[in-house]
Amino acid sequence: MRKLALAAAAALALAACGKSSSSQDKLAYEACLDSAKKDPKIGKAAFADQENSKIAGSTGEEEIRVNIPYELDGKKQLFQCIAQKQSDGSFKVVF
């Protein structure tokens, strides 16, 4: 019973590591969306909103992975990026 409780606690702790706050999610999503729209190959695509994108902490709160689904020329694809938190609280795309 004790091992099961420890395993459950560890699983919850690991799950919490991958999540970031909603305000930071929004800033990271916006930075990545802006980057995607500036891309000459996919800039005119129809991009998913934040709620339909996958956003997860990459290394704590400093980097956030953002996957934004989009559709272009009838094909559905995924724009992937990593946004890094800057000292002023904003996010900058680093990948």
C-alpha cells in the first residue's frame, strides 16, 4: 500500500513538471504564432487557437514547447516551436 502511494505521488509530481501557468502559456503561444505567421512558407495558413494547441513546459518555466496545428492548401500539419522566457517576462522563439 505504501509503495502504491509513493508511486502515485511520484506520478503526480512528474505530471506537474510538464505544465506551465496559463498566462505564460498564452505568451508562449502568441510568440510562436507570430513566428509561424512570419514564415514565408506557412504564414498564410489557418492556425489553431491556443485551446486547440498543445503547450507544455520544456525545462521548468524558462522554455515552453508549443505545437500549433494548421491547415494550408487542404493539408493539416503541425508548427512546432520552443519559446524561451526573457528577463522582462516576454517570450522569444528559440526553435
